[in-house]
Amino acid sequence: MTVQWMWLGATVVLVLATLLPLSRITAWWIRGLDFPRLQLSTLAAALLCTGGVIGQLHGFTALTLTGLVLCAGCIIFHAWWIIPYTRLWPREVLDADGATPCLRLLTANVLTSNRQTERFLELVRENDPDIFITLESDSRWQDCLDTLEGDYPFTVKVPLDNLYGMHLYSRLPLSDTEVAYLVERDIPSIHAKVQLSDTVTLRLHVLHPAPPSPTENEESTERDAELVVVAQSVAEESGPVVVTGDLNDVAWSTTTRLFRKISGLLDPRVGRGMFNTFHAEHKLLRWPLDHLYHSDHFTVSELRRLPTFGSDHFPLLVELCYQPVRGDAQEGLDEDAEGRELAQEKVAAEPVTAGDVPEPGR
């Protein structure tokens, strides 16, 4: 019977970990439960199997049957959140069919303390992006990245030693570049207009909000507010838009889904895979923290997670092709009244509005 009660106790913990993220509580430890839905579904499956064995050995009591139902419910619930990020789901963004112009973009959280700078430069050369973006890059990393400036003459450099530095290197012309500190005075974001071709320009926003954690922010309000105001800003844009960076949130969280609902941007991972970029060194603790969202002007030519180079993040490579006619057939998440209410709540928690977000090209 001791084993049965231990199993029931683990089941109760699983149910609490499943339900708590549904609340609007912004405490870091609750918002952190948004992350391991794949791991929690695996735990639920293990508990379901264990409960079946316990039932066979000791009889299927009312408590055992209740526990089995709860475990099955947790599996279904977590699957609802994560299955869109598998190949079992229809693709949200169409495959490109050779259209041009295309934007090839590489994003990487390089880890400030990482010394494998040459390996990262090799990845850039091997994959030949039009734009590459680094996060957590300081002045030492900048010295390394500047060796590629001959091929990438258009740059935005924000070297910081607080783990929130960022750099943008582009072979495509940039204009209206601006570094903004939207919510926290030491957390930058980059905003620019990119000249994709003679006739096509796009708005690019690079974000890296601080995560809710015991060592950063005790609540998620800062991160959530930054994501929501950027979403509100780009929602008013009729032209091409790309938002990318380490958002310190998973693709299926309430906040990231809210970002997609408000912005109207598409997620090329839906129907293609999770593309977990963190943690590079721990296979059992991985989730998609590095993101790229885009307007329906684009289709996808390539989407890959690149090999590790000593950072705790994998780089993410995405190639988008400007194909607005085909893009009309693409549809993301729909905005709703509940989402608008939640967005207002999150923005009200911090002294920032959509008007504070730079609008390149306007």
C-alpha cells in the first residue's frame, strides 16, 4: 500500500504542475511550469503505466482509478499544447517554391563566457546567412564578430557584459536602426528596416527579454509586457515583419501564444517540429527558447537547428522567401476578447506601451 500512496502523491504533484500554469499568477516558479510540457507528459505516461501495474497487483480501487484518469487527462492536456510542434500537425507556413527575394537569418545566443568563437564564425561561413544575430555578446565577442564585417558591412552593435548584449550583422542594407530599452533600462532590443530587394523592405525586431527566475526577475511581468507591446506595435504594420530572438519563453506558453494572437505573426515551426534550442548540453531538459515569427508575406525555404558551438543554446537558421500571394493561404492564431483583456493586463503591469516600440520605415 505504501507504493500505492507514493504513486498517488506523485499523481497529485503532476496534476498541480499541469494546472498551475493555467492561472494568471506571474510568479517565476509557476510560469516556469509552462516549459516542461513534453517532460510532464512523459512523466504522466510513466505514472499511467505504473498505476496500471499497481492496479493489477493490489486491485483497482476508486483512488487508483481516479489517479489513472488524472494521468490520462494530463497526457491529453499536455499533448494539446505541444502536438502543433510536431509533424502530426498541419504546417502553418507553406513551403517556398523557389520564389525570390529570400531572407536567410541565423540567430544564436552565444553565451558570454563561451570561448569557442572560431567555431561560431565557421557556422556563419558554412551557412552563409544574409543576417546573423548574436545574443549575450559582449565586447570580446564583438572583436571576434567584427572579423566578418567585410562580408556584413551593415551592423548594429550593443556590447554588454550583463548577459544581454546583442549584435546584428547584415549584408543587406539597414536603415532606421534603433536600440531601445523598452521595459528594463539594461535590457536592449534592436529595431531596423531591412532592404530585402529594390522593391521590398521589412521591419525587423530583435528581442531578448529577461526570464522569470530566482536570479533574474521574480515575476514574468517584464518579459510578458515586452512581448505584448511589440506584438501590438507590429499588428498595425501592413508590410513584411520579422521578430526574432531568445524570448526566454517556450513556443506553447500562454504568453507566447498571446504574442502570436495579438501580432498576427506566423510560427514556421508549427507542423515542422519543436526545434529545441536550449539546453544544448542536457538532452532531457530542452525546449524552444529561440524564436522567429514573421508576417504572412513569407513562406519557408529552410528551417534548421544548427550544431552546438560551446554555448548552452543551439543556433537557429531560417530562410524565408517573400511570396505574399501564397502567403494569403497561411493563417495563425486568431485574436479574441480574452486575449485582448490579458494583453491589457500584462502591459498595465509595466510602464511601457506599444507607442514606445520603434517602428522602422514609418
